[in-house]
Amino acid sequence: MWDGPRAARPRGGPRAADRLPEAVLFDRDGTLVVDVPYNGDPDRVTPMPSARAAISALRDRGVPVGVVSNQSGVGRGLLTPSQVEAVRRTIDALFGPFDVWAVCPHGPDSGCGCRKPAPGLVLAACERLGADPGRSVVVGDIGADVRAAEAAGAWGVLVPTPVTRPDEIAAAADTAPDLLGAVRLILASHGPLRASGPPR
């Protein structure tokens, strides 16, 4: 697991500590950008619909944003770390630099503690940001993203795509039609966040 360089923390106005999350962490493929399996080509990076508007909405409120991404292509020998880094740089150029990147390069049978649905990436990103996982949110397109959030004590929001399994949608406590909808849900929550979602 490795972290990309951290950008300067956004300088938004005063934050309502009881309303805004301390961090919002996004899955990469299928969430922020169109999923191209084992992509190591920056030219094939395309933002998902409403993704840039969603990130801008959080930055406008002073909420730190990061990326937590499984990249098993490295462990499988299909990608090099430098290719993953090249894609990261392209995404940062398209969206503006994220405050933290946490990437798991291991294969699914490695038994590591960072590969989602394990909580390692979420916990590492929160630690790097100085954020409480219990006041942070993970947004992703598959069940592993939500389960990683729950395992870390964070709130998970699922944004389904055509590859999201029906059982993953049924198991998710909170879903949104797209990333901007997910961010609106997050910003509309009131009171302390908790792993099972915003206060009801």
C-alpha cells in the first residue's frame, strides 16, 4: 500500500463540526472515473458523470477529499506501480489534486489488510488526513467499498452502476443515483455521522 503526495487542505469557510464530515473518500474505478479494467493508460481516463461537480461541491464546503483504490493489477503482474501513478496524476489533473491517495497493490488472495473490503485503505487515508473514521464517508460503486467503510467505522454510500450486483444494492443502507446525488446526501446530513449513515 502506498499514498500519493497530499495536497494542501482546502481553505473553505468555517465548517459546522456537527454537520460536515471530516473526510470523504472515493473509490477510483467505476466511481470517480469510468472503469477500464487494469488501466495503466492515462489517455483512457474519463470522469464519471457529475464526478467533477461532486468533488467541487465538497471542496467548496472545505471538506477534504481522497481516493481509496484496489489496484490488484500490480499484484497480478498486469500493471506497474509507475502506470498506476501515471493514472493518478491524470486524475489529479482532471479533478484538481486530491488530499490523499491510498492504493492497495495486492491480489485478492494476498491476505493483506488494505484491500477493500478490509478497512486498511480507509483507516490509512483517515490517519493521513487527521480525520476520525467515524466522522468520515466512503463512496463507491460495489459492495466491497461499503463493507470497507463499515469495517473502518465510517459511513458508506453506494452509487450503483451496471456492474453493481443486485445483492450489493439491497445490502447498502444508503445509495445515490450518481456522485453528485451522493454528495448532496452527505451534505444534507445533520449531527454526528456514524457508520450506518447519517442520523435519522
